[in-house]
Amino acid sequence: MSAPEKVRSIVCAMAPLQPASVADDERLIDDLGFDSLRLMELTVVLERAFDRPPYRPEDLAGVLTVGAVVDLVERTVG
């Protein structure tokens, strides 16, 4: 499984509204039902899934869509 596929799978599994799949343009809060606590949990799961140190708050600023999460992980994973 590629990194983008893995990210989408994790986001889909953790989304409170339990979609069958997610698209890159879907918004984490408005479309998928994430709240601040669930977003923090998603961050920790991604850090562990990709074996990376904690994201800095400035890394996470502006990450509002599934595609932005994919981009963040691709930028920060070797």
C-alpha cells in the first residue's frame, strides 16, 4: 500500500461519520465529522503509522482536507 493510500485508509477508518471511502477534497471537519480531539488522535495515529516524530503545530496549520493530510505525510516521510 502506498503512503497516500495508507493515509486515506487511516482517515477513513477514524472519521466519525464512517464514510465508505474518502476523496482528497473532503474536509476533515465539515465533511467527515472530525472534532479537535479526533484530529489530535488522527495526528498520533499517523505519526505512529509512519514511524515519525510528533508533528509541530506549524506543520498542521492549514491542514483542512484529506488531500492536505496526504501532502503533509508525503512531505514529512522519507
